Amino acid sequence: MLECLNFLRGSNIDWIDVTVRLVLAVICGGIIGIERERKRRPAGFRTHILICLGAAMATLTSQFLVLEMGYQTDLARLGAQVIAGIGFIGAGTIIITKRRQVKGLTTAAGLWTAAIVGLCCGAGYIEGAVITTVVVILAELVFAKLEYFIISNARAFNLYVEYVEAGKLGTIVDTIKKHGGYIIDLEITKNSAEGRNPCAIFSLQTPRKISHQALMTIIAKLDGVVSVEEL
């Protein structure tokens, strides 16, 4: 640890320590939340700040009870409750769409990490809080591009196709097979009774010579196909 920051990790907590730790929690939480806010996620800038700030305050409260008030209590108890309790907020950001897509996992993980960063700030572990914040931003910005590259070049993927009538499904299947695609699984939903178009979710395995986007473009151009989307 950096010795120049030891004045913030003393056995006596004064208002300077509290201010620096809480301000750092706001900065770290805000940095993590900005990326989510830019992508219009359910939990954004303010949510991450509040969670990080609240976690920092929980740690400071534990230290205050032991160091200043002299209570015989476990310093880690409130922090442990924060780690467990943040799961309820994170679960609220996870949704499963009608197309069987799971969304919000990254946001939920970011909220949980923001809470841990807040605990670090409250405990005076400033180096850990700063390094974790930097790594989180790298994961959400840089690693996201790497993840997209890996997914877009994977041979196996899921495809959602909406079409005007049930008779078009055979044409779609034949087109996939014609271009070297292998159908691992197929789920069909008939929504005609509800006034909607029928749709199908394909689990496919394709040869490397054809990209996901190229196959989707070919299917989208078929007569009767309303929309095509990779899941």
C-alpha cells in the first residue's frame, strides 16, 4: 500500500478521513455509473453513486462503533450485509425478454462491484478502490469489444426470425441448410390467434466461411420474413 495515504487509515476517524473516503466513493461510483448511463441501462450514474456511497458509509459506521464508541462488535458485519443485500437491487435490473434474452446481468454485476468499491473506500483501502474502478471501466469498454468479436465469430449462435405465415418456415429452414447451417434446436411460437406474426428461435451452427450477419441478411431478404435478430 502507498505510505503517503496512511494518514487516512489511522485508528482515529476524523472529519477529513470521512470526507475523503465518501468523496472517493462518489467519484468511483460515478465513473462506473457513467458507462451504464450512456447505454441507457436501468441503473445508471446516480444509482451507482448512491450504492457506492452507502457501502462506504456502512464501513465507516462499523469503524465508528468500534473505534469511537467502543462497542464490542464485528467490524465486517455491516459490510457482509451490504454484499448480501445488494443482490436484491441487482436482481431488479435483470429481465428476460419475450425472445428469451437475458438482459441486465452486466448492470447487476456492476452494481455489486460498486458496492465492494464503496466498502474499500469506507475502509480506507483507497488503492484497491481506484484500481478496481479502472479495471471495471476497462471491462465495460475495452473488453466489451473483445466479447463482441468473439461472439460474432462463434460458430454456434441463436437466431430469432419472425415471418408472416407458418408456410414460410420451411423456406427459412431450407435456406439455412443451403448455406451450410446446421439446426441444433428449433422453438416455434404461433401468435396468429393474438393477431401477431408467428416466430421461431433457431439454435444454429454455421461454417466459418459465412458470418452471422451474412446469414441474417440472406434470411431477411426471403419473401415473407418480417424480422431477423441474433439473440
